[in-house]
Amino acid sequence: MAALKEIARDNADELRDGIAWVLVYRTGRSWHAVPIWSDLEAGEWETDDLNEALGILKVDPDAVALNGYYCGHFGEDMTINQLAAGIRWHYENGYNRLAYRDDIEAAQASIEEARKAAEAAGLPFSEKLAAGAEDEPDPYAYDGSMTITDFEMMQEARAAHQELAAVVEAHLPGIAPDKLDEIAHAAVGLRISPATMQRILEGFNAIAAKVGEIVAILIERMKPVVEAAAKILGSLWDKLGRAVAPPKWWHLYKHSKKARVRKKYRKRIGRLICAALACEGGGSS
């Protein structure tokens, strides 16, 4: 059983310097305190500190948040006994209660709203606030942030996610891990079973194979058209080139022994053709 004087001694530096906030609460006759360094005066909570505060309120709704700079009955030169008296004064008179803070009430309201949305969607819910996408509950350790039912549901969802990912990867080897995770996550949300996903992917593979066959047939049948178009364009290019290029350029493009020279003059002639067409277009507008 922790006495109030012990709590005051252990947190004396924090209460005297006024930088940290000390969350004080009781369980039965025992006192407890947790120092945090979030900027509560500005309403800027670190996620871990906010989770800590919400957890404390579940244990003791009368918990207080104390700071030697912002709260009265504290001072830099106070003794341990005086600090203990200051803590007791706040706690017993209900000053600076954690539950009365607007940011705490807003967080609790958001949690309840999310709880109802998860329940309506049939999804597992954890009341632990997350700092980011990677900060999620451990599916293999029960930490009290979920009901037993939600914890079991989360384990089932994780197992389904892994099974779906294995099915997708088998059909799409080499798929990027983030894309694999995205597809599996979406399938879990849509309640698609691994067996259904198997059939879907098999259907896609069959469609892709048939489309590939159709494309191959079209390419084969289009070859004469493409070849004829290439001949027409080549002939047109030659006619335009002869018309705009100096005879020497044309000769070097056609008959130079060096491929580098032929390529060089082909590009020059091409630029002349483009310039001529641009001038013609501008004159006709």
C-alpha cells in the first residue's frame, strides 16, 4: 500500500519544477502517481500519455492532473510533507480533476463513437488510441484495451488476413508487400473468405489468359495493316525529305558508309520536315 508521503517524495522534483504533470489516483487506500511530459496546458497530448490518463480514469474517476507551475498549493521550496498536503488538498476538494478536462472528454467521446461504429460493422474494437498505422494492439497479448470478444475477433481477423495474403501471393508471385497487405486487408473488410478469394483469382487468371489470346490474334491479323501503313509513312517521309533537304544531306543519309553519319543526317532531315510542316500549318490558320 503506497502512502501519500511516498508519492510526494517520488514525484517531488516534478511537482517543484512545474515542467511535468503528475497524474495522481487512488485504488482503495493506496495512492499512485504517474508523471507525464505532454503539454496539457496547450491541450497537446502524447498518445501514450493520453492512453495512460484514460486508463487511470477507468480505475479512479476522481484522479487529478497536477503541475507545480499551473496549480496552487505547490512551490519550489516546499517540503515533502507540504507537497503531500498539496496533493491531498487537490484530490479531496476535486480540483484539477482529470475527468473534467475538455480534451479528455473529447477523447472519451471519440472512443465511444468509434466503439459504436466498430460494433455496427462487426469489427473488433480496441479503445487504446494509436499513434500511427504501425501502432496497433498485439494480437497475441491481451492488454485490457479490448473486451474478450473483441480480442478473439481480432485474432480471427488476423488469421483470415494471413490466409488471404497467402492465397493472393500464390496467384501473384512477386507482388509488392504493401500491395499484398492492402488487398488482404480489403478482402477481410468485405468478409471475403480465402476460398472465395481463390475462386476470384482463378477467374481473373482465366480472363487474363483469354484476353491474352485475343490480343495475340488481333496483333497477328493487324500485321498486314501495320506493315502497309509503315510502307506508306516511309514513302511519304522520303518524298518530304527529298523536297526539303539539300541534295548533299540526302546523299549522306542514304549512302554514307558510317551508320553514325546516316543517323545524324536522318535527324537533320527530320527536323527540316517538322519545320516545314509547322510553317505550313501556321500559314493555313
